[in-house]
Amino acid sequence: MSNNSKQFEALSAELDQALASADEGKGVEIANRALENGLTPSTFFLDVVQPLLYQVGKRFERLEIFLPELMKTAKVVKAIQAEVLEPAIRAQSGESSAVGAVVIGTCKGDIHDIGKNMVGLMLQVNGFRVFDLGTDVPAQVFIDAAREKKADIIGVSSLLTTSMPYMADLIERLEGLGLRDQYKVIVGGAPVTEAYAERIRADVYGANAVSAVEMCRRLMGLPAR
């Protein structure tokens, strides 16, 4: 096992306990220590936080935990994001001119927003104007917001397999309204795959926050970084 794998395993075990006990202070302390020891904010999120969120989402789907436990987990991760990850990411980024507009949200049937928030933040610091619609967003709301904000891209996230069909609903509605060529659609989230994105005719698949930025840059005709 590599040193990185051991580090991620140890951090995951610690953070899992903090999530289970709804200890926001401990979660923030773990995140600060990880960054002090050399992890980047995106690496900590992608390799430690996101896998744990996926596990929590699966437990919720299997009715092993319920909404109160889910909300406690979200509070800990939101504290990590607001107090550690967002300031660190913003400190690393320079000023950028707007390169495109993205309407982003978690699709109907899903209240998870940590991954979506991370993607939105990464897009912002990479020069995109981001309009966050929140969670449990119906397909028509995405479309109405894209029209109102004159968006270039619609970004849809899901952490629950039960909510993924609403991604397909969005694309079908765009097609039915004759708007499919007007907006590019990127989909992502832990249970979403590139094959699923292709099947529902999304333009691109964002495997994680870093990938989502690169995919959105590609959609805007910009070179990879």
C-alpha cells in the first residue's frame, strides 16, 4: 500500500467517526491537518470526503440511516467546506474574467449538495459565472433558470441512484422544447457514470469537481489546463 493510500485511509477513518458523531469541530480539525500535511483542497475532497459521502448516500438508500443522520453528516461536511476548503481554494486562485455561465443544481429527488457546491466553487474560481439552484430541482426549473440567466451550460448532480432518471427527464424536456442545441448539459455525482451520461445524451460527464471544470472549459471551446 502506498503512503498516499495509507494517508487517505487514516483520514477517512477519522473523518468517518467525526461524521457519525456529528462533530463539526473535529471535521474541521481533520481537514486543516490534511492541508497542513500537503494535501490540496481538491485532493482531500475527492479522495477522502467524496467516497465517505457516497457511502453515506448508499446507507440512506438502504434505509440503514434516516434523514436526521443524513443532515448531521451534511452539517459536518458543510463546515469543512466553508471553513477550510473554500478559503484554501480561493487563496490558490487568481482573478479570472468570466468564460461562461453555468446553471447548477442537484436534481429532483436528491437533497445532497456538498459535491455540487464543490463543483460550483471550482467553476467560480476558474472564471465561470455560476447560478446555484440548490437541491431537489425539477427539470423545468433548470430550463427556466438557464433561459433567465442566459446560461451556456446546465450542470446536474445526483448522489442517489433513485434520482438519476430526472437527469434524462431534463434532456428530454430540452429536446421537446426545441432547446437542446441551445444549452450544453454536464452530469455528475458518485453513482453517475460516463456510460450513463452517454445513454441519456448528456454532452459531457464530470467525474469529479476537477474534471467538471475541464469538461466545462471544453464545452466553451477553451484549451485544457
